[in-house]
Amino acid sequence: MMTSRERLIATLRGEPVDRPAVNFYEIGGFEIDPSDPDEFNVYNHPSWQPLLQLAEEQTDLIRMRSPVRPRSHEVVSGKSDSETRRDEFFKTEKYMEDGSRFKRVTLKIGDRTMTSLTRRSPEIDTVWTVEHLLKSIDDLKAYLQLPDEIFAEEVSTANVVEEDKKLGDRGIVMVDTEDPICAAASLFSMEDFTIIALTEQKLFHRLLEKLSSHIYARTEISAKAFPGHLWRIYGPEYATEPYLPPHLFKEYVVRYTGAMVEAIQKYGGFARIHCHGRIRAVLDYIVEMGAAAIDPIEPPPHGDVELEYVRREYGRELVLFGNLEIADIENMEPSEFKKVVEKTLEDGTSGEGKGFVLMPSSAPTGREITLRIMANYETMIRLTLRFNL
């Protein structure tokens, strides 16, 4: 029997495995502390403990970690050069109101002031953006005047290297990063983003170019210092239908995210493209970028393509991660969910292909894990362990 690390590495390389890998995505992936008594830590609820334990003991773990660290070059104030320069433009205020945590960011450029506001409820592990920073073309033009050095980062792979050693045979570490379109689109509401990306393409390219430089630097440093590992790149879904037409996926994703994929591959790494929703029209572009894998391959109606189709048409180029919907895990009766898992295992491994990892599209975000949710996660483990390739 292969160890989880052996199984995952063989899967990424397109080599034979003893069974499909099974992974719970954020559960066992994100860094959490179930013993933290903070009221905003949903994972300290007793109902979460069996699921967290199941992930640690029975799944093929993929830890999700970032190499970004505070800059080491300090000034007298104790802040780095980029932080000090950033404070000239950005002010952050955090406060509690009606039991929720809020964070307001104020940006001043010349005589122009822009604000963003986020909210976090103690009952859901999600940060909601109440107000986006950029709300108009004039806001975008002002944002483009920010000096490039305020975006600079201190990158260190010490934490990912240490986590990789600590994890041992239980799995692998995956470097987690946004791409330029994610950094750009998240500055706007979806309505404003799609309008500007469609109608102000030259201006939007300027924003992507500005935000890509520090992301490229981070990717190059990390890929070189932590070679041969899996990466997750999130953000390409912003350029999929129905938000943008496929030709703009080539303009905004292949052109910019493709450079990240190239850097990762240069040092023997595997770039996994994270792309929710409708991916059928952009699968050729994802292959064109040289991506090694894709997730979560959502079935209709959330997506627009079946796993069987992706395996048949793209399985020789891409390792497939998916394609169980979190909504099914939360809402489907265990007897029906069992049929979904069985079909997914068959479709993800049928015919010829590099590899398949059974994985949900996301994870629960609420404070309580129901008996139904727990039973459905247990079904994923039970069926995968006895599945014959």
C-alpha cells in the first residue's frame, strides 16, 4: 500500500497508484486551531472535531500554505519600507458592531478618497465584502498612480518547508496563491468588474500589469526555493462565462497567469488551476497555459461540463481534482450521495488519463457539522478506500 505522499506525487506525475487519492480540500488544508476559544473560530465547536479527525487520519492530506511574510528590512518605526510607504496612502480601522467584526480600509490619493468595508460573522467562516474599494473608472485611474513599491512583499518558504517535513508521509504541501486577475477583480464589485473588463480593456490591462509584478516575484522566489511541489492558483474563474467571454480568458488569464505556470514548471512544480463554474469554453486555454491540474470541475447546474467529458477529452494533459459539490455534501441524503460518489470515482478514473483525486468543491463554513454532513464525508472515505482501479 502506498503512503499518502507517494500516492499524491504519483498522481501528479501521471504514474500508477494503488487507489484514487481522496482529499477534503479546506478541511485538513487550511491552517486552523480547533482549541482556540475565540468566538469567531467555528472550528472549536464539538461537532467539528470528528470531521477534523477524520481528515487528519484518513484522507490524503494537502496542506494549503502561503510563502508571504512581512519584509525583513525594518526602519526605525519597526515597519518595513513598503509598509511605511503604504501607510502614506492606506488607513485600516477594525471595529465590532452588532456582534460582527468589521474592517474598513481608506485609500487617499491626492484629493481622492476611496473606502472598502468587510464583515465577519461569528457563525460563518466567511468574510463578506460590504463595500469594494474601486467603484468607477476614475477610482481605477487613481489607483494606478500608486507607487509600485507599496505592493512589495517579503517572501519566505521557511514555513512551507517546515510544514512539509512535519507532514511526512501523510500528504503534501501545496503553495496557495492568487493570480493577477484575482487581485484586480476583487477590488471591484462583480458588476463594476465585468463592465470595466469588457469596455475598458486597455485600462484593465494596465491594472493587471501593475499587480502582476509582485505576484511574479513571489512565484519565482517560492518556486525556486520550494521546487517540485504542487501549487493552487485561484482567480481564473473571474474570466469565465457568464462574466466574460472566452477570448478575454486568453487576454486576462493565459497572458498573465500563464507566466506563473511557466515559473512553477521551470522548477519542477505542478500548477493546479482553481476555477469554479463554467469551464467548458476555457479548458483549451488552461491546457495551453501548461497547467498540470484543475479543480474542482463542478457538474451542472453549478458548472457546465461533466467529469466524464473532462476525463475523456483532457485527462491526458490534466490531473483532475473534484467533482463533488459541497451543496450535495450538506443537503443530500447519504443513500443518494453514495451514488454520486460512486459515479464520480468511475468517471474520474475511466479510460486513459494522468490521475484523479476525489475532492469536494469547497467545505462547510458554519459552526455546526450535522450528522448528514459527517455521514457523507465518511462515505467519501469508505468508497475510495475500496475502489479498484
